[in-house]
Amino acid sequence: MFRAYILGTLRRYQNAAGARQLVCSTLNCLPDRDNWSDGNIWDEVTWRIQECDWFRVYDLAEAIYHSLMMHHAFPAQLSLADFVEELNALFEENGIGWKIENGQILSRGTEAFEVLMRQASPALEAAGLQTSSDELHKAIEDLSRRPTADLTGAVQHGMAALECAAKSVAKITSKATLDDVTKARPDLFRPPLNEAIQKLWGFTNNRGRHILEGSEPTYKEVELVVGVAATVATYLSRTAAGIE
């Protein structure tokens, strides 16, 4: 379905030569010099899209997005907004766990997780916690690695977002860990919330940093950790912004 959509989009809005150039440049392959007619070129484009690895089709979608953004080759009747809307609708209708956002194909989590992520970054940035916001975005990028998600990287970046927020609110500039911050500033989290935060930090150490063979976290565990980290960081952003 996804491959058919990409091919259909190219056939509707692109000429044969332009489509082949986009596909070949994205897939890092040379065009067939023996193909000159439009019909043969389209056959080549179709074959390359059908035969490439699944994750490279997502690269093609990103390539179309950036081509549209730069107003290259595609005619005016295909707008960037329409492409994004169509592609995200395709993902949702077919149960495909991805979305396109700002030109990147990213992992689409549960509805609750998506709501958390949409709320967290603006709240952190509004409170001046840009580094925390950046770390959350890196966690999402790690969850969206193709062909295999970087789960340990996502755990580390998710907790780094929380750690940066906590250190900023606590006004601690040293290389203190999140565990150090919760012990130095018990007022940040009332018991037993402080214990929960410390246990979350311990999980990150065991499953995201100092990993033993066979102890890698699962996707749903990572989504939980990143989601909790985003929630707590957002909570701290209210303190940073002076909101009770």
C-alpha cells in the first residue's frame, strides 16, 4: 500500500525523468542508461520502488517532502500540506506506526504517548528548557531509526531530557546525575514520587547505559520511560516558569 502510494504520487505529479532522478538519487543507484522512453523509465522506477528494502520507501517519502519544500520539479497542484495530510492519513488508515512531521518519518506511538510529546516540547521551550526539549526530540528520532529502532539511545535521551530539566530547576550546574539531584533537592518531588524518579533513573542505568547481555529494553518499556520522562520534565517546566 505504501509503495503503491509513493509510486502513484510520482506518476500523478512528476515526469518520468524527474521521478527516476529522485528515486535513483535517494536509493543511491545509477539509472539504466539503456532506458530512454518514458514507458521504459516508468518501468524502471516501478521496479526500483517494488524491490528496494522497506525502510528505503520511507526515505523516498522524505525525499518527496524535501523536493516539494524546495519547489523542485513537482508542479503546483501538489502542495506540501496536501502531501503531508495524505501520507499521515495513509499511515493511520492502514495501521502503519509512522507519521511524517517536519519532513521526517517518525515513529507514531500510542495516542496517549503522542499527546504527551506534543505538549512536552512547547512547554519546555516556553520555560527556557531548550536542551531538555532537544533531548526529547532525539529520543523520538532514536525510536524512529530505520530499519531498527535505537531503544537504548531513546532511553538515554529521554532521561537526559528529565535530568537537564531537573538540574536547571534545581540550579545545579555540576555533573550531578538525576539521582544526585533528587537527593540534593528533595523538595522537587514529594515522597514517594522522589523514590519513583530514582527507580526510573536506575532502570535507565541498567537498561540504557550499563547493559548486560539479554537485558535490552523492549519497545513498549522504552515508550513508557520516554513518556514518563516527558511528563515529569513538563511538570518541572511549570516550576521553572513559576507556575504553581
